[in-house]
Amino acid sequence: MLSRGRSEMEFKTVHEMYRHWAETRPGLPAYYVKRQGGYVPVSWQAFGQSIRDFAVGLMALGMEYRDPVSILGLTRPEWDIADKAAMSAGGIAVGVYHSNTAAQVHHVVHHSESRFLIVENRQQWEKVRTIRKDLPHVKRFIVMDPWEGAAEEGLVSFEEVLDLGRRERPRHEQEYRRRFESVAPDDTAILFYTSGTTGPPKAAMLTHANVLAACEFMRDLKIFTAQDTSVLWLPMPHIYGRIAMIAGTYTGTVGYYAESLDKMIENLQEIRPTIFYSVPRIFEKVHSRVLSQAAESSPLKRKIFAWALATGLRRSRMLREGALPPRSLEWKYRLADRLVFRKVRQVFGGRIRILISGGAPIAKEILEFFHGAGILPLELYGITEVLGCTMNRPDRYRLGSVGPPGPGVELRLAEDGEILIRSKMVFKGYLKDPEKTAEVLSPDGWYATGDIGTVDQDGFVWITDRKKDILITAGGKNVAPQNIENILKTSPYISQALVCGDRKPYLTALITLDPEEMRKWAQAQGIEVSSLQEMASHPRVTDFIDSIVRDKNRELAQYEQIKAFRIVPEEFSQDSGTLTATLKVRRREVVKKYGHLIDEMYQA
């Protein structure tokens, strides 16, 4: 068993922490937001006032103590204000993914019995309108970005709620204070709905004590400082985005809101963060683009890039082994940095010191690439029901591992290799589902993660796969598909991969193409195609992907090798229900949608 110590909490509730910062840092920036072409700070005093005004506005609209409040939309300041306002008025905050379908929105809002539903804009309201009559618990609908005619549909604007709170403050102030102070550490602060990769989403009840313990977990890692800046963009209904934001507040890191995912590269140049949180898919895309650009350059530039990369990887290997690189290597690295790696760092704004990868596994090759380029990539492991589990640190990291257990975390392995976790961050159960809770949470507080892993002699944790995803071939071999999928995705031409083969004689894969990279390749080959569907069925494309798969098979044991594949004629996406909000593949949905292609590979 592995354990790390922890200190006592400083706050009783999440909203108490936010009030403390508003009172002790009134003139300091709480966050930055893009307005009129530039990033401007919003002070803690202004942020704290907005939280209180919105909370009182909700109370004036009929919010009762412990009422759940659902928030549907992308990450933006209004989302955060509503989140903390709901908690400070004694309620429970419920996040709803912007990519959810109307049916999925209904499940979350109805199951949580939310009394208020805050939607971002007209696009989100169009989904809600179709299910409005099936949400009997909802008292009021609030919209962040109103449009002409929104009031006629019974919507109240976000600004109207703030104005109402300011006007009604004298009447509700005493009750607001009573509710604020009445919330206990063990009361539910947030309902996190699981991603639903293996079934209907469950509502994990995370308490104020759980969230504050996660803040201390992040602080005690001694990675983040008040001098750091980060980008706020990860989805707030997911623990990764929400805890990164709240813990960032706790450690003093200042966040800048990205305008959108499409404008991320542009925003990174303006924000110039020192820390960047992301899911692996973003890092995979950056890695693929850099390799692709190098491949398209002149023969001399290709040669320089290959030399620089080899130099960076050699230096990275020595540093990770605890060896001091010789002076000759350091001179070469400085030249490589000037010619190549500085440009890689510039993608993230030029000041980046740490990349944090979470939410899904990432290929070791990609971590090594960034480390070689002079950026420290730290992988962390957290799950909805436990928040933080393990994390690499600047002074103690191992690429490919998710790091040792974090402060205050006990970790052990079950007989079958399943990772078990116990800490003050472990949730109090699933809402309205004691049976599912009992399946994963033991009476003495151990949570069964569903992840299979190992722990090396130095205490580093290595995750091999999800317990439910492990494939057992007809020959009796246990295969972890995620490792194989990550190897396939290191090709810039492959966007996603899903490995199949449970109870089958061999492994197969469904593969999606990277549209941009494949378009360039097709052009260079003189292949004329007008769509991704057309490209997926082109025989020369199939031959090209086959050569990539055969090349990647060399990195795998014989029983892990892909014997057949099919190219899916579209990308997996959130809209189609085949990706989660953190861009993880929904295996069940993919298998259901493309089962005919899987059957073909085994019939053949």
C-alpha cells in the first residue's frame, strides 16, 4: 500500500474559499477574459460581487435551500459565476455538457431534479425547448446570451438575474447569509455525471470536503504557483475542467478564458501560459502537425529536424535517467533549440513550462517528443468519483506512468490488478443508486476504479487499460486495447482507432482518418477525392493505411498485432455520440454504429 500525508483543510466549503479570496484579494485579477480584441482582468471584488448577486437573484426567483441548479454551455465566466452562486445559496451545482443531445440533457436535468436550468445561448435552448414539457422540476430557465424573443419563451437573461440580485439584496441578505453558513463540508457541492462510455451516465455526489481535499492535493504537489498562468477551456461538467479551475484558484494560478477551441492557437499566442491543461487529443494533434510540417519541408530542413529531434530525445533520455548530459550534447541541444524546438514551444505561446495531460491515456512517444522539445509533460490520473489519484511531479516523473499516488492518497491493487483508491476525495456515492455505489465503494472507503494497472518498485503507477475494456482473445490472451490504439494514433494520418477482438481469433481495428493530413497526402499522390467518405473507400488510401498498420505492428507482440482493419467513412465526434466531451471514444456506441464493419473483418 502506498500513502502520502496531508495537512488540515483551511475552509469548510467551496464558496467560503471564494468569499475569502474576494475579501483578501479584492483588487487582484480573479481571471482574464477577451473583450474588444484584448484580454482584460476581472478583479476578485467584481467576481465575488457577481457570485453574490446571482445567488440572491436565484433566491428571488424561488430557489430553495439545497436546490440543484443545472448549467448547460461551454466554459466561460458566466458558467463559473452560476456554479459558485448555486453553492453559496445552499444549492448543488450540476454541469451539463454543451455537446449533449436533447435526450442526454433531459436525463441529467430530470434525474438531478434541478429547479433551475441555465443555458448558454439560442443553440442550446433549441435542444431544451423540445424537452421543456418533460422537465417538471424546473422552475425557471435562464439564458446567458439572450436573443430577441427569448423573454416571450419564458426565459430570464443572466444579466436580469444579476440585476434582480442587486435590487433584492436587502430583502434576502439575511437568508443568504444563513444558507451560506449552513452548508456543511459533507454536503453535496457538485453532481458530476459520468461520461457514459459503458452505460447511462450516473450522478457522482462530490461534497465540499471532497473538492477542497482535491485543492489541497494539487497544492501539496508543489507544482503550481501564484506566478503561473493557465488557459480555462476544459469542459466544466467534467472533473478535469472543474477541479483544474477551482484548484487553480486555491493555488493562486490566474486563468485566462479561451474564446473557443477553434481559436485556441490564436489565444495561446495572446495568453502565453506557463501551464496548459489538456486532454491527449490536443497534444496528439500538435505532435502530428509538427511532424507533418517537417515532412513537407525541403530536404535540408527535414534533415535538420530529424537531427534536432534525435538530439532532443537523447538529452531527454539522459535527464530522465538522472544523468548529466555532456557539454557537447548541451551545445548541440542549444542549436537544436534555436532551429526547431523554440518553434514548438511557440505553439503554446513561448513561455510554457509544463503540459498537463489527463482525461485519457496518452502515448509515451508523444510525451517524449515534448520533453525533448524542452517542455515538461506531466501525466495525471483522476476519475469522476475520486477526483485526484496520482500525478507526476517536476522532481519525480516517469514518462508513460501516471506518477506516484498524490498527497493524502492510499493506493493498492486488487488480486486481478484493479486499482483501488482511498482518500478524502472519494465521493459519497451515486445519486439515487445505492446498489451501484455498493458495487464500487467498500464499507471501509476503498473505491474500485475499474482501471487495471501495476506499481513499480519506485512507487510509480502504470495503467494498462479499463477492466471492462480488456479483450480476451479466443486463444486466451488478455489484451489491453488502449495501448495498441495509442500506438496507431501516433501516425499523423490516423485520427482515432478502436481495437476489437474479444473472444475472437485475432485483433482488428476501426480507424478514422485525419482529414487535413489525408487531404495533403492525397493531393501529393495525385488522388482526386471530394469527401472523407470517398477517401475512406479509395483503394490507394486503404493500401497506405495498411502500410502504416503493418509498420505499427512491429512494435507489438504477435498476439497484439492488428490482422484486419476498416476505415470508418467519418470522424468520431461528440455530435454523433461516438466521443465524450473529453474526446474519449465511446466504445459501446462505436461498436453499435459500426458493428457491420466489425462483422465483415471476421467473416472475411
